[in-house]
Amino acid sequence: AEMFDKAKAYLDVKRNKDDEIFHLTKDITYESKRIIFVLHRFFIYDDACRDAKRKLNMLLDSDRYFLGLAKALEGEDMSLHYRRYTHCVQECIEAMMFLHFIEHRKIPTYEDVKSFLVWVIKDEKCNTDPSATEKDANDDDGSDKPQEISTTTTSSRTLTVPLSLTDYMLGICDFTGELMKAAIPTLTKPKWHSFLYQVFALVREIYAQFAGICAENRLFRNKMSVMRASVIKIEATVYRLKM
Amino acid sequence: AEMFDKAKAYLDVKRNKDDEIFHLTKDITYESKRIIFVLHRFFIYDDACRDAKRKLNMLLDSDRYFLGLAKALEGEDMSLHYRRYTHCVQECIEAMMFLHFIEHRKIPTYEDVKSFLVWVIKDEKCNTDPSATEKDANDDDGSDKPQEISTTTTSSRTLTVPLSLTDYMLGICDFTGELMKAAIPTLTKPKWHSFLYQVFALVREIYAQFAGICAENRLFRNKMSVMRASVIKIEATVYRLKM
Amino acid sequence: SMASQFQTDLDTEVDVRNELRTVSRALEKATKRVLHILQRIHLEAESDEKTTKLGETGMDLIIKDVAPILAQIGEKLPPSEYYKYADFFRFNVIKSVFAIGLSKFLLDGSFATVQFVASILQIPTAETRKSGGIFLEWEEYLEGMIDVGQELARLAKNCVILDNYGLVAKIHSYISTLTFGFSGMNFKNDGLRRRFDSLKYDSRAIEEVVYDLKM
Amino acid sequence: SMASQFQTDLDTEVDVRNELRTVSRALEKATKRVLHILQRIHLEAESDEKTTKLGETGMDLIIKDVAPILAQIGEKLPPSEYYKYADFFRFNVIKSVFAIGLSKFLLDGSFATVQFVASILQIPTAETRKSGGIFLEWEEYLEGMIDVGQELARLAKNCVILDNYGLVAKIHSYISTLTFGFSGMNFKNDGLRRRFDSLKYDSRAIEEVVYDLKM
Amino acid sequence: SMASQFQTDLDTEVDVRNELRTVSRALEKATKRVLHILQRIHLEAESDEKTTKLGETGMDLIIKDVAPILAQIGEKLPPSEYYKYADFFRFNVIKSVFAIGLSKFLLDGSFATVQFVASILQIPTAETRKSGGIFLEWEEYLEGMIDVGQELARLAKNCVILDNYGLVAKIHSYISTLTFGFSGMNFKNDGLRRRFDSLKYDSRAIEEVVYDLKM
Amino acid sequence: SMASQFQTDLDTEVDVRNELRTVSRALEKATKRVLHILQRIHLEAESDEKTTKLGETGMDLIIKDVAPILAQIGEKLPPSEYYKYADFFRFNVIKSVFAIGLSKFLLDGSFATVQFVASILQIPTAETRKSGGIFLEWEEYLEGMIDVGQELARLAKNCVILDNYGLVAKIHSYISTLTFGFSGMNFKNDGLRRRFDSLKYDSRAIEEVVYDLKM
């Protein structure tokens, strides 16, 4: 019976963690889509980029979103939660890439994107000290020795939401779809024709590179055929511009 | 353009007829299911059969249900409407069979069932007389000659909802499912054990006969495998009774 | 017994389906052959002579090869079960309507009425239908004529490529008539409506061609 | 031309399919007839005499009516295209295996091996197969035998109803052997695995019948 | 380049999958073999001697054949990707738990704890797991033990048939312990809950057997 | 025993599948490499020199890398089980047909016949096939050539962007021939029919490019 109690406790913790992550990822996906929506308005609305940037920072640094996810994942077996959170990560890096492209007219590297998903948190308590929880309550009364305070306050943890290369690559695929949607309406806006040409060059180059990848991953294959359709639409737009 | 007007008129009539039949069949199916529901209560409620019979007569002779359907189908190309109305006919004959079995402990024949779906309607006006519509308004003033009245009032039309043998057979299949549902709870009701044995004999005989039918009809094949499951359940009930 | 009577009915139906499957395949082949030849119009629409020639060939093949097969289907079809088996030939009847409509245009630029199409196919229309047997349903006629419209829209651009501007004008007039005829109908959200919407699009495309040519 | 060459190949295939469709229907009818007769076991399993009689009839009909049609199918089947056309007859081959397995049980309570079934059907097994033509696939054999198990599970209860307790014991022993034999196999095919799970369920059902009789 | 790095990752994954597919097949074969032998219990549960013998054989085969393959899987499994590849072996780990649980019961009537099962399989539990590699998940342990319950419910009736009433009593006590242990857990609407519901049903069935025997 | 005999057959099949999986992956890699290189045509189709060069490279890679792997597949394939295992390589055979068809066009603007494609891949066609082994199915050839049509429709617009109007004319003539050839065929397969409908759409797209250039 003791054994069954352990099993019960284990399964309860596992299920609660799963619920927590599920809700976080749902919210992150929703907010990421909103950022992409805002970014699509940048042709008509000058502050779109600034708005999106603000929203993105909030999305990353809030306990309700990515920082919360990073905390929830701390010390967990990633492979258990991967399927749950991979989708929201892809959605968010799609937004990051879109913003990055509008600002710098190039695509952020894998390292760039990973660096967004790292947080260094200062711990007020030192985890290695077994009496930490006890002292915690006395934190404000200044009775601790300076050295102790120093070791305590300088300790910090690094949290991450691990980003696999697959997520990054799949994020690029989705991102080209957004570029296509943004690029096509520029046909009638001469001010944005240079943007159209930049998209044209970038997306064709991405497609030409990706076309060499040999994947059994069905998701990647599907996204490649969607990307092909995007490329053809962008080419048709440049063709129209030329005629 | 005159040709297109004709096409428009033709298609409009066709579509309206289809709508009319669609609504009739929906209502018939619903009421048939209600009758079956009532019949299932006959173990506990003595008047169940009488209620069901009254409802069934109403279903057959009302313009809102079967008689209405027969009128809607009059002079139509049956093959056009068959797919629309076949389902409701099957549902209704399932109810008829169930009632018939409870009353007579046997299954009604194809001819029996067809006879329910024939109506002879007396016409107040004679369709062959081109002036009929004119006279119609004067119907009550008695100025018409006796002979004319006689030919007019005795003319009658026979309406039917054509019942294919396939409908009848498929109806039997569904009916065995209802018998199974009715028979299983009788295990604990000694008063109804003779009913259980009658169902047992009938359904096994039907299954043994039907098992020889070689059909490409997927619907029939599916219903046969459902019937097999019913037979096995009824046999298991009789087995339980015996142990 | 009842079961054996049912078995007989089922067997009869299987036989009818088998026969219809065979004749329908013959119909498909005959129809395909006409369509194949009519496809040449896009490569050869340089002169009236060539287009008339192709129209003649198309019409001849329908009369000689397609109509007799429809007659056979009419014989195999159990009386009053037209709609039960219509899926066997619907598609190719539409294609035949298309072939007649296109051939008629190529011959004299005129519009093939439902009576004309039915007379070529030697089957009755919905109006003249007695009972049982095959007939030319309105839906199939209309769908075939929309196909003609689409094909002519494509042809218009190829005429420009082949420098046959006269034919473009004829197409323009033809498609205007067709679109006007259809515009009076009220389709529900069905296949025909979607087809008609694309016809309207084609009609605009031809207007643009005519406009481009004027410029 | 290329198109006509393709057309020839396609027509050949259509002809093969038509022929196979016809023979497969004959196969279905012949198989169905045996199954129909074997169904009577549930109504008549009162005495060994009756069950043996039914087993004999079943076996005779398979030999006389079903096997010759399989031979015809073997002839129509283009060499090395077994898997392309197997769906035409798979289902009824399974049903024939079932009929043989059940008849053999009714005759002498024994188990029909794959060699025995193949010898009755007069077709090779996967082992003795040369190349091309029809043969008895393992999957079909196993499915048919699982069907036998299911039918016997049903029969066991009917035997009790008919007071034939001796047959229940035979069924119990038969199904134990069958289930035990299957439990050593690694099915790759999920369909077979699921079917086998339901056989285990049937096997348990028969044990319960034996248990009930004992109590 | 990024694309080629991605390609390398993909290729590595394909290799891992291929290797795991091969080892998992070996695992399936080894597990199947134990299960096959343990099936004999339903035919042979006449005496304590025979059941103990079978329990020994079962345990030996797991130790000798199954555990080494799990060790191999542990080696092939990339660190910290247990859950990514768990579907390759989950099913057969559950079956191994079942085989151990059943064998232990046959040996001495006692209950196999998660520590005991893990020690036989020579893999850590969720508690003792370091990181990476294979381990015995609670879900798999619990599912395997429910399987034991179901098999014993079946065995109880067969014991009656074989007149081994002593074993029925042992099964009764075992299943009561098992059901009581599970009844404290709160399952969501998942697979385990459905399995547990059927275990409760089996538990009741055994109580009926015990009751029938008393009568 | 029967079970072990079944097991042997099953193991053989598993081995065949494992070997085919490995070779098919090699085939996919080789095919992908050619496709990857041919993709550059959309970026580089500025001059005849460049396109011819790319066509040469494509053809060379197929001959050097792809054909030998197909030969290996042919060896692994059990005789008369082509259709059982065709799904392992169908997709990449289609892609190879595409690569040959496109390369041939880039080399000299001409059409790759089924014989030509088969000779490059060094496998027989449906006509010259003896029995067993791999061969070039009509369906796969046709699918591959439809892919060529689609790719050229895309290329036509890119040629305009790169100011290579000569190539547009060649594409126009190529696709007209292709579409005309296909329009005579009766596909039984609905997949191919739908693909062909999309080819007609592409063909129209190219006519529009030619039309636009003319205006």
C-alpha cells in the first residue's frame, strides 16, 4: 500500500506539471499569433514594429508566458514535455523571425534565437544551504553575516526553454509563409517594392537550401510543400511587377 | 434567354420538391424513432402498444407525414428521390415490424408492409375535365348535373410511397437489433421468458436465412454483422437462463 | 422465398452495373477522343479554315461515335431508374455537351441550345422525355456549356499569340451571351454556382484581352 | 504513340479487373453457400451424427464448388501481380479457410493445418509456392482460423442450450490449442493482433461455459 | 551550414530509430516466448508443483533473455530522450512486468513490488533513476500488474475446471490486495482508469467463484 | 511446428523490409541531391549555357548515383512481390523520372519518352519487363512527367524575371506537347486524373505568360 501511495504521488505530480505546461503553451501560442498579426500591419501603421517588440519582450519575460514555461521545465525530463511545448515555441520564433526580418532585413541565426530563450535569475536564497528555508523568513532583519549574504545573493540560476534545431527549421518554414502573405500586397505599393525583392531573394534562397534536406519527418515534408507554394506565389508577384 | 428561363424554372421546381421531401422525411424519421421508444416500454406499461398503434396510424395518414410524402412523390421520378426518402421508410417499417411482432409474435410480410403504404384518395374535382378548376368554385351551389357530379366524386387516386424489397430487408435487419434490446432485460422477468424464446427462435431463423445472401451492398453487409452481434447476445441470454 | 427473391434483385442489379460499367468505358473512350482532337484548337487557331475544319471533325465524331453509345446506355438503363445509375455516364455526357458546344462555336460562332445538343446526341431533353431511359438533364447541359466558356477564355489568349484577332471578337460576343444567360439563374451553394463564378471570372479575363488589343 | 501504348496497357488491366470481378463474384457465391449451410450448426448441434453430417457437406462443397473457382482465379491472375489484385479474393479465401477449419472440427474435432487447408483448396502455401499465381497467404489462413475460434465460442453456448455437453468439451480443447498456438506468434500486422486479442476473449468465454457446467 | 547540420541531426535520428527497431523486435520475440510458455498455466494448473515449475521457468527466461535486451535498449537510447523513443518498447516492458508478476505469484503467491520487478529487469525505477537511459515507469508497472489481475481472474475459473481449489483461494487474496492498492489512486479518464475498471470487474468475478465454491 | 514456420516466413519478410528501408533511404538521398541541384534552375536560368550545364549535371547524377541504387533494389526485391513492396521506392522513382524529364528539357528542349527514362534508370518498362524485379510503371512515369510540367510552369515566370525569353518559348512548346499528349489518355486512377487537371491549369498559366510577353 505504501508503494501505491508513492505511485499516486508520482502520477499526480506528473499530471499537474503537464496541466501547467499545457496552459502556458496555449497562452504563448495565442500571444505569438497576436504578435504576427500586429506585424502584418506594419505597411500601414508605423508603430507596428514597436508594438510587436514590446509585446514580444512581455511574452518572453513574463511568468505567465515564457519565463513561466522555463521555470516549469526546470529540472524536468525534457523529452517528456517536448511534444507539449514544441508547437508554441515554433509559433513564437516565427514571430521573432518576422520582427527581426522587418528590422534588419535578414533572418536571425539559430544561436540568435536560442539566446532569446535563456534567462539568468538571481536567487534570493541559496539552494545548496540546507538551512536556507529557515533563514528565508529572517531575510529582512539583516542579522545574516555579510559573507553569507554575498554567497546567497550572487547565486543565480540559468533557465532555458530548450530549442531544438528542428523547431528552428520548422519555424523558418512557417516564417516564409508569413513573408509571402506580407509580400503579395506590396505589388500595388511602389514604396515597398524593395521589400518585395528582399523577400523574393530570401525565400527563394531558403527554399533552394531546404530542398536538399532529406527528412522522414512528415511535418517537415508538409511544410516544404507549403513553402513551395509560397515561393511560387512570390515569384508570380515579382513577375507581375515586371510585366 | 428564353431557354435559360426554362432551365431556371425547372431547377427551381426540382429544388423545392427536394426541400419538401427532405423536411417530410426528417419528421417521419423522428416520429418513427419515438414509436420504437414507446414500444420498448411495453414490459412495464400495459398501454404501450395501444399508444404506439395510435401514433403509427397518425404517422401514416397525416399530410404532415407519410400521406404528405406520398402526395409529394406523386408523378415524380422515384429514382431521383429514392436516396432522400429510403432512410425514413426503413425507420418506419422497423417500427411497424416491432409492433406487429409484439401483437402477433410473427414478422409481417413484404406485402403486409407495402399495403400500409398505399392510400386511396377521393378527388372532389375531376382532373380529366379541363373546366374542373372553374367548377370548383361553384361546388356547393348544386347547379352541376347529377351525372357530372357522380363522375367527379367517384374519381379517386391511388397514392403510394414505393417500398423496395431492399428497404424491407434492411428494415428487418434493424428490427432484429430492437428485438435484441427488448429481449435481453427479460432474463430477470420470468413472465416474459416465453417472449425471450420467441425472439430467440425468430432472430436465429432470420440470421440463418439472411446469411445466404450474397450482396455487394455495403449497407447490407454492415447490418448483417450487427445482426450477428445481436444473435450472439440473444443466445447468451438464453444460455444464462438455462444455467 | 423472400431471401431468394432479394438475391435475384441483387443479382440483377449487379448485372446492370456490370453492363453499364462496360458501356460507360466505351463512352469515356469515344468522348475522350473528341476532346483530344478539339484540344488542337489551342495550337491551330490561326485561320477560320482550320477552326471550321476542327469544328466539323468534332461534330462528326460525336454523331458517329458518341451518340450510338448513348443509345446503348439508354437500352441498358432499367426504366425509371435514370438517377440511380446516372453517375456512370453523367461526367461524359457533360463532356459531350462541351464538345458539341465548342464544335458549334468553331463551325459558325453560334450558341448550342439544349434542343440542338439533344438532337445531336439523339436523346430527349427534360421537356421531351417520355419516361425511363436516358435524357439530357439541365444540370449536365449547363455544366457542359460552362466548360465551353472556360475553354474559350483560354482560347482567346492563344488567339492573340497566334495573331487571330477576329476569333477573339467572336469569343467575346459568345461569352457575353453565355454569362448573361446564366446570370438570371439563382443557384444555391452548389457545384454549378462555383462553376458559374469561375465563368464570370473568365468573362472578365476576355474583356481584358479585348481591352489590351484595343490599346 | 506513347499515349496509345499506355492505353493498351491500361485496357489490358481493365480487362483483367473485369474478369477477376466476374470470377470473384462466383467465388463469393460458392463460399456464401457453404457458410449458409454451416450456419445451421447453431440450430442443429444436438448430436454427433448431425454435426459430422454438416462437416461432410461443408467439406464436399468446398472441394466441389470453391476449389475449381480458385483455380480459375489462378489462371486469370497475371504472373507476379498477386498483390496487385489480391483484394478481389482475399476476403473469400479467408471465408473458405474458415469453412474448412469449421468442417474439419465438426468431422473429427481436429485442427486444420495450413497444409491441410491448402490441399483442400488445391493451391500452394507460401512455402510451396513457385512464383506467380494464387497461393494461401499466412495472414489469410490465420484470419480464417480466428474466425473458426469465434464461431466455436458462439457454438459452445448453443450446445449448452441444445444439451450437447460433449461438444462443449471438444470446443474447449480445440480453442485452447488454437489460442495457445497463436500466443507464440509475433504478428507484424495490427489487424491480426487485434483479431487475436478478440480470440483470447472468446477463449475465456468458452472456459466460463465449461466452468458454469462444472458448477 | 545550418541545413547540413540539420541533415546530420535527422540522419542520426533515423539511425537511432533503425537500431531501436531491431532491438525492439528482439525484445518482442523474447517477451512473446515467456508469455507463450506462461499461457500453459491455464491447461496445467492442477498442482502446486506444476505451477511453481512454470513460475520458475517464467522468471528464468525473463532474467536470461529479456533483461539483457533491455540493457541493450538502454545503451542505444540517447541520454535524456527516454520519452521520445519509449513507444518502441513500452508495450513489451508492460508485458515483461506482467510475466514477472505472474511468475512471482506462481512461485510463492506473493505480490511483485515495483522494486522487485525493476531488480529482475535490471533497470532503475522512477525513484532510483539517475538521468537518461531506460527505467521502469510507474504507468508501465501498473498496467502490467493489472494484466496479472486479469490473467488470474481467468485462471481462477480454470482452476475450478481442473479441481485445484487451493489456488483459487490464493488468487482471491492476491486480487483483493491488488484491487485495494489501486483503489487509492485517482486516475483521470485515461487508459489506466479503464483498465482498472475492468480489474474491479474481474475482482468481483473471482468473489463469485469463491462464493460458488462455498455453495 | 506451424507457429515456427509462420515465424520464419515473417522474419524473412521483416528482413526484406529492413533491407529495402535502408536502400530506399539511399535512393532518397541520391534523388534528393539531384533535385536540390536542379532547383538552381530557377535562380540561374539566364543563359542557354547555364541551363544546358545544369541539365548535364542532372543527367550525370541520375546515371552515376540513382541508377545503381535502383539496381540494388531490384536485387533485394523478392520475385513476383513488386506490388507488395512498391511503396518503399515509388515516390523516389517518380522524383527520378522528374529529374530525367527536366534535365532532358534543359539539355535540348526535348521530351523524355518512357523508353528514354527507363534506359537512363536502367530498368525495364511495363512492356519490356520479364517478370519479377523492379520496372518503370506507367503511373510513375506519368506522375513524374506531370511534375516536370509543373516545374516548367514555375520556371516560365522566372525566365521572364531573368529576361530569358527564348526559354519561355521552349517551355510553351514543351508543355503544349505534354498536355496534348496526356489529353488522349483515359486514366482509371483518380489521383492521376486530378494531377492532370492541375497540369492543364499550369499549361494555361504558361500561355498567359506568352500572352503577356506578346502584349
